[in-house]
Amino acid sequence: MRDLSATYRVQLREGVDFDRVRELIPYFTDLGISDIYLSPIFAAGSGSTHGYDVIDPSQIEPDLGGREGFSRLAVAAKEAGLGVIIDIVPNHTAFSLENPWLRDVLRHGQDSRYAPHFDINWDYKLVLPFLPAPFEKMLREGQLSVDRREDGPVFCAGGLDVPMAPGTEPDGDDADALREAHGKQPWRLTHWEFERDGVTHRRFFQITGLVGMRVEDSQVFEDTHALVLDLVEAGEVTGIRIDHIDGLADPAAYLDRLRGRIGPDVPVWVEKILVGEELLPDWPIEGTTGYEAGRAIARVLTEAEGIEKLDEAWRDRSGREEEFGEVLDASKREVLTEELAAELRQLIDLARPAVFATGEAEPGDEALRQAVRELLVRFPRYRTYYAGNEGRDGDDEIMDAVAEASAAVIRSETIVRELARMIRAAATPAEERFRVRFQQVTGALLAKGQEDTAGFRFNRYLAANEVGAEPDEPEMSIEAFADYMTGRMEAQPKGLTLTSSHDTKRSEDARMRLVAMSRDADAFISLFDASAFIPGHDEVDPNLRWYVVQAFLAIWEPDREDIPDRLVAHVEKAIREAKEITTWAFPDEEAEGKALGFTRTLAERWSGQVPPPAMRLMQSGERLSLAQVALKAAMPGIPDIYQGCEGASFALTDPDNRQPVDWGRMAALVDEEGFSASKARLTRVLLRLRRERPGLFAGGAADAVPTEAGLIVCREGEEARLSVEINLSGHPYDVGEETGGDLLYPTDERDREGSVTVRLTVD
């Protein structure tokens, strides 16, 4: 396996194609990275801004440059000594009429060559919830018709052209003939509201427009991975990042198959959220994409005493009394009956024949619903990994605890215990089908319940409301951080370390401003109290105001005229995700108007004259951001730089964090002054050091020790020792003091008032 020192994540599309990335290779090389890390390159839906809505995994997106453009990029990267990592999406493709494999299924039903590729319940017709109104209403109003295209007859509805089965064209165009023709199809068109609990395919989370793929089937694996395997064999792809590994039927078997095809020398990382003290399963991979590492950095920089102050003030001013666990439980229950109602219904359908076949119980649907619901809601992680009669170490203990807690609150514990037994040791095909789907749904429920609901309700300290983080575990001692580094060195020394990504709720520097709240709680409390002087504050829930003030603190930058618009767009998303006063499907315009009006007024007033407490926190956040860069580069793992984050990045959740990057500006930063320039210089010093001295970071010892001013992180190899001094006291280091070793950073006077000192000692 080639040496890996640091990766740089590039978001393709939106004006960034393969040729543009190729032009940036000299910049990436100068920065000090070893690998370019690309978002999905496959053919995606029209207008896709992210590429995860793949319509054809066997083709490279033509608009990015196609195979020829990708090959030119790969050759140029190799000549510069850089690897190319691609992001693959085995779990799903677009449930779209642009998907050629799906069109073939719509035309030929279960006779299609591609029918086994999609995770569809063929006990029913394939539901297409694409209509803007109910079918019969559109039929009465003459909005349905039949036409022909090059590939055959199509059923036309609201701008859709749905392939029809051969020989099913109607004799006429009257309502009865169209209704009869529609009834002969292997699919069924319905109003979009029917998706809530009526879809018949496995979705990605609650997104009906993404359909699950059955990559556990060997032929499906071959068809969906043929291009990836070809690119690896050609040497054009040197690493793979796997999206949403927990959505697969059997992640371990999938990874074994993939590793067997690509060989031992191609690094593989998985997008996997590790909850609490959860360990990565024993898979043939280098590690995760690094959310847990970013969480550890934020926690060690968080001050526990400040959290206590913030908690007291938040509860006093908002009136909120619940602990996070209570908020999460309620959120998961709501999500399960609303956004994931279809998944709950599918699990009940799978549980019914499995339970009845045992002869132990004859439950009705409501009893099954209660049992399945409790098992899902009380499950504390993304999933178990049972296959055959074995699971991961600890899975049995988790299932036992979940079953006991569930059995204690429902009328009949027999059903719960039978379902839990099936999950642990499925004995029949029906039990296995239930187990597979249950393990796929637990992750979707936790993600939607915690990250996308509870995380927008429990607003005490948003720095901990992050992907892979735990709002009720916001801090970590330096001693615990040292233990974490030791464990990471053993478990995944080549795991990625991210602090920003296309999915994080706040970019890394925005998050550090929020971490600063824990180190100066009085400043934030004062800032929140000042928001009571903004017109309209009395019409906004104080808990939401607490959120808005943090969001402003996170996003503000000088000389940006778009702050009010961006903040309003983000708060609209936040309140719809929270689902307390409005939702995506059924927005409450009056309630939204009050919240967004207050948000805009606050942003406009404070952008023009930032309140002193906010400025104090922002300045503290800059120092913490430099500390974060140093920790990220020094700790075990491979630092992953999200595009533009080598300089200052103050962004909120997508799409705000996918703004275009001015790489010319990034390249010029190292010769300038200010926080962004200091961050760029520190990043370049550390990344170059990692590239030039791989032996110092590939193994050896990693430790963290507290100091009077903060902490020192040490890496020790066979021939050198790196000391990274982190100053959290708020007072500049006297970097001229002789402490041994060559001073690598600060390099000159421009950075002497920062919070980081980097020294290298060569034996």
C-alpha cells in the first residue's frame, strides 16, 4: 500500500469537473497532501449537485468529463505523486425515470434482467408516488394519457413518461381504457403523499427518490462495481470511500468480497458512525471516514465547567427541562410514525409470517407494531451485524438489553422476545428477511431521530450536535483523549480524521466558535440576552432563539453581504428538521415567518455592528481552530481536508457548506496576515511534515499531557519526536523560550500570537 499522509476532499459538480481538478494538482502538491478524494463520479440525475443520486453506476458522469476526462486526471495525479480516492455508493441509486436499469424494470417487471438489482417487495405492485394529485382526480381532469417513445409505449402523467409493459396499450383514450391500462402495469402511480407509508421499495433513510440496491447478490455486485473494479485495475483509482455501509444487508460479507476483488494494497474507508464507546467491527478496511475523531477533538477542547453554566442558563431562559435522552426518544418515535412509517409497515409485514410460523404467538398488527416500534426506538446504535448465527462482539448484550427494556413496557412480552431471538439467530428464511431489514432500519431511525430531529431541538450547545457526536457527552478530559489516541493507533492507524465534510452540521471553524462558548459561557449568555432587544424576539420560542444566536456566531464573517440570506435559509431548514412548529412536507408559513423575520433582523443588525461578546467568542474560536488543526494532524490517523478548509471556513449544514472555493485565494493565503492565513500556514507546515516524515506518523507512540496553559500532544517515531503545544489559556506563548527541538510553527512574527507551537526533535 502506498504511503498516505493526508487527503483533500473535492466536491465535484457545480462548475468543478475533472479538468478543473487536474489544474489544481500543483496547488494540492504544494499544500502537502498525498491523495485527492473525490465525491461520486458516476452518472447522476439531471442537475444533481452532489452525485449521490446515481442513475448508472456503470458510467462516469459525462458532464464531469467522462472516462477520458477522469483518465487524464488520474495520469496527471500519478505523475505528481498523488493518489485518487473515489466515493462509491453501493447502497442505493436514484429511484428516477432517468435510471436506465429502473426503466427496464418498469417496462418488464420481474422479468427484467435488473429486477433482482433493486430492493423491491414484489408481493405488491411497485408504487411510484410521483403524481402531484391522486390518480383518479388527474384521470377525471384529463391529465393522463398514453404515448410512444423510442423505447416503447409510455404512460404520461404530470410531465412523467413511465414505461409500459409490452402489449398493455389501451384501445382508446377514455378514462376506463386508461384506468385498465394502468392496472396492467407492474407498477402503480400514486399521489406523492402515499410515500409516507405506501412505498414498496427500500429507501435510503426516508428519501423515496433513492432505492436500495441488493449488492449482497453476486451478479448485482458485479454489475454495480464493474466500473470501480476496472478503474482500480487500471491504476486510476488508488483508494475507495464507501457511502453508508450500514445500509447494506451484510456489510462484512460485502467488504470481504470487495477486498477480494481489489487486493490488499488499495485502502478502503467506510462512512460509519460509531456511537459512544462503540468499536469498529473487524473488517478488512483502513478505518472510518473519521466522524468519531472530529468528535474527540471538539470534546477535548470543550470545558466542562462552561457546559454546566450554559446548561443552567439555557434551561432557565428556554424553560426546557428534558435531558437529551428524553428528547431523542420522543424524536425517534415521531420519526418512526411519520418519515419512516413505510419502513415500520414493511417490518410489520416481514414480522407477521415469521412470528406466526413459530407457533409461539398469534399477534395482530397493532401488537406487532408495538413490539417492532419499541425494539427500534430503544436500539442505541446504528445497527447490529448478525449474519448466520454470529454477530459482532457485544451484539448479543445490546439485543438482550433492548429486548428487556422493550418487554417491560408492552402488554405481551412474548412477541418482543421472539423478534429479538430472530434478530440474534434467524432460523428460517422469513426470520432472516426480518432480521436483515431490521438491521438496515435501525441506522436510518437513529440518523433521522438524532442528527436531523433531536439535534435541532436540544439546542443547549450546538458544537456537540454534530454527525457522530453525542449532545449529552460534550467534553473529554485530556487523559481520556490520550487513551482515545492509543486506541485509535491500535484500531485504525490509517483511519481518516475529518473536522469538516459535505455532511457535517457546521464547518470546523464555525464549530470552534461554538466550542468557545464553553470556555467563556458568560460571553454567550450575554449575547443571548442581547437578542431580546431585537424586534420580534417575543414571538420566537427562546429555545429557537438560543439556536439562532449560535448560528449567527458560527456563520458571521466580515465583508460578507450574504450573511442574512444564508442564516435565514439555514434557520428555515433547522426549524423544519426540528418539526416542532413546521415541517418540510407541510410548512406552517405563519410560524416560519415569525422565526425567519426575527432571524433576518438579528443578522442585519449584528452584521453591521457585531456585539462585543460575539467578537470575543469569535476571537477565542480562532485560537481553538488552530488548536484543532494541530490536533488533527498530530493524532493517529490520516487528516482529511475538506475543500477550502485549509483556510477559514464558517459554514452551516448543506447546502451552505458546499459553496464554491476560490483556490486562487487559498494559494495566496500563506503570504497574508490574519486568522485564515495563520491556519493555512499551520496546515501546510503539518501536512508537509507528515508527507516528508511518514515514519513519525505511521506508528510509534502518541500521547497527550496536560499543562498549565493547555496540553501537549506528542508523536514519537524511531528517529524523531514531534511536540505540539496547545495553549488554551487565552494568553500568547513565549515561543522564543528554549524547550528543545527545531521550531516549525510559528514561522515568523505573523503567527506569534496564535495558540499552537510545533517543534520537531531529531535524534
